[in-house]
Amino acid sequence: MGSEPHIVLGIESSCDETAVALVTSDRRILAQRIASQEAEHAPYGGVVPEIAARAHAERLAPMLEGVMDDAGLELSDLDAIAATAGPGLIGGVMVGLVSAKALAMAADKPLMAINHLEGHALSPRLADEALDYPYLLLLVSGGHCQILNVEGVGEYRRLATTIDDALGEAFDKTAKILGLGFPGGPAVEELACDGDPNAVPLPRPMKGSAEPHFSFAGLKSAVLRAVESGEHKPADIAASFQQAAVDCLIDRLEKALSENGASPSLVVAGGVAANQTIRAALEQLAESHAMRFVAPPLALCTDNAAMIAWAGCERIAAQAGELQSDPLDFKARPRWPLDPEAESVRGAGVKA
Ligand code: KG4
Ligand code: ZN
């Protein structure tokens, strides 16, 4: 191997995106393919696990062949095969993990069972070479809303999580209540552009609380009441909801900073990190604390396989070139907290 960069194949299938990517340890994405299942799930207003698992099973093999062809590589050229092994919808996770095991066995390459959240947590370093450990990470997706101190590969200290809904879930539910499409985040953001963020009085759950955590269930219920009252324009409700979410995020991050001390960088990752209003507010917060603000490009925020392959590259680097395989009987994990030491919080961690 010498000083040649490593090449890792990544597979992601934990929710409703089937994704495959080839990434090098010197931060090049050699090829990637992603197939969204939005059309399949849209009629149900949410992801249907059985439909998701079947769609992953149908699409994965041709996509794997596709990326290898795109990059002009053979299995023997790879250094490792990385796949999401959880947390997520178990049927889909199994499809990706079993495929990775088969490839690892056939090609006699190490298998890397990757935590999906670790993929999100490390993805900013794929896009930004200058981002060093430690960093304060806001991880906001459809299943999670956490503040973590990322101290190194495999070293994640959770400072806060949600006691009920994840923020992406709150965006999706708000979209449903407003009769917008699925997934709801981008639709709410677009509608909010035409609205007044101060028009509708909505709660900021946990704001000022002595606990470090988030809560979004009450905000969603308040959105439902605002819609049912018939007193507000949908755009005003969307904008006010988004503003309430921003206020909650900033308040909780301020608390994390005041209790855990300064960090050189503030980083945001996960699907909700695609939201421009949230990004702008975080950038301001970082500036006021003299922190660097890092947000990955949009395509790396939502679910993708490059982040899974990259997590594999990071693991190889942390092992100082000693490529260790995870066991081929590694089980798919519907739940898999990034910080196993973090105490459980009421109602939280359903998917973590
Ligand atoms: O990370 P992700 O792709 O999948 C999970 O691991 O959950 O995140 C998906 C979530 C969905 O809830 C979606 O509505 C939300 O991210 N999202 C957004 C935006 N784009 C995606 N939320 C707010 N604004 C957006 N622009
Ligand atoms: Zn995700």
C-alpha cells in the first residue's frame, strides 16, 4: 500500500436513499450514485419500512456495478468495504450490510460496519481539510437532534439530545399539517421565504431550561392549533415555525458552549443542515463566539454513501494503516448511540 491513498467503497441504505460511493483517503469522491425513494413513499406521507427494504434490494446491485464502472475500478483495487450497520430501518440496513459482507468475503477485503450517525458526524471533514478535532457538532436529521463534542474518530461525547421529536421530524410533521409534500424540510423552507417569521406566536420548548436537551413535540402541536384556527397564512406559519426552531437551536447551543467551554469550530451536519436560515443563524452564533463555522455542501448533508466511505477512511487513518475487519457476522443495529456513555433521556433515543 505504501503512501498510496486508500480507496473505500461505501454503502448507505438506512432510510429512504439507496447510495453507493467510492472515496479516497485524500478526500476525492471517485464515483457516487444515489437513488431516492421519495416517489414510492410520498403517497403514504412518510417512509414505509417494507417498501424501503424492497427498493434497496432492487437497486443496490446495479448501483454497485455502476460506481465501479464509473471509476474504472475492480474489487481488488479497494482497501475496504464500508456499509451503514445502523441505526435505521432494520430491513434496509440489512440489505446494505449483507451486500457489503458478500463483497468483502468475495474480494477478501476488510468489512467496516459504520454507524450512520458517525457518517454524518465526520462528513464535514471530507469536505473541509482544515477541520481538525475537536469540534462542537450540531447533528440535525430526520431521526436525531443532538449536540456532540467530536473529539476524534470513535470519540463522541453527547452533550444534548431531544426528549421527543427530532428537528427533521418536526419539519416533516409541519409540512404534513400544512398540506405540503414529503419530505417536508425543503417544502417548509421554500414556503417560509414568503412568510413573516414573527406573525404567529409559537412556543420555544426548553428555551432557558436548566436541562441541556431539545424538545419539539409542543412546537408541532402549536403549529397544528395555528393551522386549525384559520387565522394565519400558511407562509407565515412556516416562517414562524422555522424561526422558533432556529431560536431553540441557538439557545441550546449557547447553553452547551457556556457549560462545556469554548470549541475552535462549530459544525452542522445531517439533513436539516441543508436549511439556509438555520445555517445563517449558526454562522452568526459561531462568529459571536470567535469560532470557525463549517457546514458541508448540501449533497453531503442529506443521506449519502460518500460519508459512509469517508468514515471508513477515517477509521483506517486512526488505525495507522492496520486495516482491521469487523466480523462478518456483525449484526445490523436498529439502535446504536454514538456516545454509549450518555445517559438515556426520557422519550429520547428512539432511533439512537
Ligand atoms: O440526514 P437525513 O437525510 O436522513 C436522516 O438520517 O434522517 O435527514 C432527513 C431530514 C428530513 O426530516 C428532512 O425533512 C430534513 O432532513 N431536511 C430539511 C431540509 N432538507 C432536508 N429540513 C429543513 N430544511 C431543509 N432544507
Ligand atoms: Zn441521516
